[in-house]
Amino acid sequence: MQKISSCRICGSTQLISFFDLGCHPFSNSLLPTKESPDYRFPLSLSRCSSCSLIQLNETANPKELFSKYFWVTGTSKETKIWAEHFYNEAVSRMAHSENMFVMEIASNDGTFLEPFKNNGYKVQGIDPAGNIAEMAEKRGIPTFCEFFSSDYALKFIAENSKADFIFVRNALPHVANTLDFVKGLSVCMKDEGLLAIEFHYSKQILEGLQYDSIYHEHLCYFSLYSISMLFKKFNLFIQDVIPSPLCGGSLVVFFRKIPIISTQSVTNLLKIEKELGVNALERWEKFAKQATLHREEFRKVLTDIKSSGAIIAGYGASARSSTLLNFCQVNKNLISCIADQNSLKHNHLTAGTHIPIVSPEEMLTKKPSCVVILAWNFYQEIVRNLRDIYKFKGKIIVPLPDSPRFISEEEIDKI
């Protein structure tokens, strides 16, 4: 781990730490056995006084985080639906010509490139995880297994061509060398091209108390204002912004190389950020205090259920669940197992808390009376699966956003 001494995007040394979550394992470092090494590393946040960026104080080696990956985009039905919507939003903003070339950085299993390929676009994915890149290739999405950088970008355009449309989804905040990465995007993009960046929106993190989104992979927590400061350095200008339903609330920001008048949506959102104090230190200090209170509230809910003799299971061994479980000190003594639809995670233990990860079918053999939806950003899809596919009739808890809550039967009927 390397502790930063200056801001990741503006270089200022005026960093103010405000939230120390303690030492955590890497969120995706699932353990094959209980004897496997289980390392922990510092996890804390600071705010840059110059550009307002919220960021981690430490940086892990990207090769340790991303060379083998467990998250598979196509696992979720909701994600597949968004992929089609994302395609339509992008195409409506692109300048059209023959032989259009679309490129995705951190393309995972190719789910988001697939609609472009199916509609006649030439596509190319780039992803650092060898196991995931292989999955994309098998489904017909050409994918290079590489870590993206400005040097790689120069090599890429020498051997291929510049892209008409480039997009990066939920990956920019994970990049250690942020400036070099954005420089590489500019290199690969045609002068008249379009660039889209999707990221978990810091306003949503604040408003929903989504502290579980803080983990070692997630180095930067962008607002619209702070991401605009970053891209201006490379003469990339915001054209438009739209919301995304993923990750508990994200933004998709569209950029052009040519200076352009931003849409009213951009102007309005920047104004809202200022009015709500989204970039203010005082607001984030309050967030840190609220997270500590939430930890006590969540633990009490679980311990009260457990003390009655009930069996509690979890659903969704996501990266963000690792932060929630470790920060709240919830282990296998409270949650007996965690179901996950991704078979790559089965027969592993959660890092730090050592909870077995199993299939939904195996989870139900434990006869839990209560299920905690740890991947709560997909809670509606998970609730439908629990009720319709697995016929689970017990209690369901959603830990976030805001206070932990039981889902009522009336709410379930409306999902």
C-alpha cells in the first residue's frame, strides 16, 4: 500500500482526512479456504481543499486487485436491461458514419458492448482481468487483456484506429494513475468522437449513507463538479449528463473534444451540488459520523434476531458487502452463509469475516428465517428471485441506503 501525499487529480497537498474505517481486506479477495492468508490494509478518506475530490488516502497495487476478478457484469438482469438503455442513449448522441468503431475500457464480460455489436458496430473491449476477458471472447466480444494507460493507447491506435465512441463504466474511480488514464482516453478518441464516463455519484453516496461503496478498488468518489475539473485538464468538455440506476445511483457524463455548450441538465445538477453542499467538507464529516451510528444500528438488528434463535443468511457477496460486513464486524456467528448467483464466488469465504458463499439453492437448505440483502442496490431483483423462484417466505432486511429496514409484504407485492 502506498499513502498519497497529494490530490489524485489536481496535485494539491491540501488534503484533509475525515473518515477512518480501520483496516480492511481487499473487497474481492475471496478466500478459497479458511486457512488462506487474509490480509488487511488501511481504509480511509480525505477531501482535497483545492478541487473538492473525495479520495482514498492509500493506493493498492492494481495487479493485486484486478488481474483476477470475481464481478461479472452479465450476472444481473437489471444490468442487462441498463446495457440496452445505455446503447440507445449513446447512439442518440453519436455522429453517424460507416464503419463506426466503439471501444470500452474495463469491458468485463462484454455485456455493454454486445448491443453495439448486434447492431453492426465494430467493437473492442479492453480489460485487465484474464479470466473475465476470456469469458468475453467466448461470447464473441473481442477483448484485449491489458491495463489501460496512455502508453498502451498510443500502441493501440498504431495497430488499430481511433474510436468514434469510447465508454468507461464504473472503472475510472478505480484507476491509480487517473491523469494518465484520462490522457489515454483522449489519445484513442477521434476529434469528432464521443466519450461517456459512468460512475457511482458522490451525491447519492452522501444522501443514502452508502459508506459500503468505500473500498480499496474505489479510489475516487466523483461529483459532477470534481469530474469536470479532471477532464478540463485534457480539453474534454461536458456535453450532457444522465442518471444511471446502477450501484445505488450513478451518473453517465458525455464528453467532447470540441468546446460545446452543456445541456441544461448539466447546469442544473452543478447548481444542486452547490446548494446541497455535495463537495463541502462539513457534509462529509457528518457522513462519517452517521456511518458509525448506522454500524451500531445494523448490528443491533442482527443480534436481536440471532438472540431469538433464528438463522440469518445474506444475499449478494458483492464488493460493497465486504466493507459493510467488516466495518460492522458481522461474521459467520451472525450470518451463517451468503448466497450469490455468480458461480465464480461459490465455495469461497468472505475476506475478513469468513462467511461461506454458496448458491441460492444451498442457502435455502440452511432454512434461514431471515435474509439480509447485502447487494441492496439490486434488492428488487433479488426480492423477486427469493419470492418467485426460491419461494422464500421469511423476513427480508435491506441494510442500506439509510437505516436498516424490513421489507413489508405490501412492498414485496408491488415489486
